[in-house]
Amino acid sequence: MLTTAEAFEFCENMAKNHYENFPVGLLVDKRLRKHVYSIYAFARFADDIADNETIPIVERKTALNAWNYMLDRCYDGYFDHPIYIALYETIKEFNIPKNLLADLIKAFLMDLEKTRYSNFDEILFYCNHSANPVGRLILILAGKADDETFRLSDSICSGLQIANFLQDVSHDILKDRIYFPLDSFIVHGYSEKDFFDKINNEAFLKIFRLQAKRTQELFINGEKLIEHLSGRLKLEII
């Protein structure tokens, strides 16, 4: 079994060399980066399972449930996977609630099980699992976790998730996913067929603008988070 140092190095390499590379760990103090890497590796491993379209969906669900079982075992002090060796140290040092990590796996399972959202509340429910736990985890690492910062962070993270949906429409079409609330389709007389045919008419623009407005409101509702932060983390939010 790897040493703890080797396990953290494994997670760091995964974060820095993954094909979906972006600056991971730079938003926190250097002393915290290895813990960001362990959380990133945990989530990235599960995300890669969910995104692997060469594997049947039923097998991906089984693999994600197995990853969740390994999370349960990790909280009981049993682990042998490099990511969980590192993650266990992060969990111990910062008293990470298990539900935040389990919610991320739940979001990846939702990606496989749910491709349509009836209303905006359903989209926010997805954000509660896919995006908001990440913000809360970073706040815990930074020692800035309380009810108010969690509330503000949730708003920012949900806004970021929905903004990502707005940017990735073409990508989601290929995956047979619609991350716009279908009730807005009904209101504006826009159909799923129109969406997959990429009909960019006035009805779609109204639907898009509504989501953009909601996203802006989420960012505005969370903007006071910067008053609770300092250093690199504050700069990241600004």
C-alpha cells in the first residue's frame, strides 16, 4: 500500500495531468493544496466513470455505487485505493462531512439517470449535489465554514453550474441532455425537437435569457461571500 505522501502525490499528478486540465489548487494557500488535490481526484475519478461512454450505463452505475461504498469504508477507516488513502487524511484533518462527498457521487449518478428537468427547482436540486458541495468543501479547508458562508457559496456555485450549462448546449445535445427547465419550453411554445434540431429562434432566446437572468440573480445573491474571504480565495471569487 502507498504511503500517505505517495497517495497525495498520486492525487496531485491526477489533478495536473488529467485531459480535462484546469488550474486546481491555486485558489487556496499552498499548505492546503494537497487536500484540494485529494478531493479533486476523488471527484474526477467518479466523473470519469460517469463520462466513459464506451461502458454501458448499467456498468457505470455499478462502478459509481462501488466508489460510494469505498467512501463509506473510508469513513470507517478502511481503504487501499491511493485516492482514499489521501482523502482519509483530508477527512480526518478537516472533519469533512461525508454527505458533501457522497452528494458529488449522487450528481454523477443523476447524469446517467436524468436527462430532463421539469422546472428550475429540479435544476437547483442537481446543483445542490453537483456544484454546491465543492464550494462548501473549499470553505471548510480554508476555515471559513459557517451557515452564512455556505448559503452565499451555494448561490455562487449554483450560478456557476447553470452558466456552464448555458455554455455547453451543443455538448449536451450530443449527450441527449436538456438542462433548461421544460416548463419554460411549454410557456414559449418550444419543443424538445426544436432544441435537438438547434432551432435558435425567438422562443429559444427567451428561454436562454430567462436562465441567464436567473444565473445573474444567483451571483448577485452570493456576492457578499467575498466579505468573508481573504487572500487567494477572495481573488478567485472576485
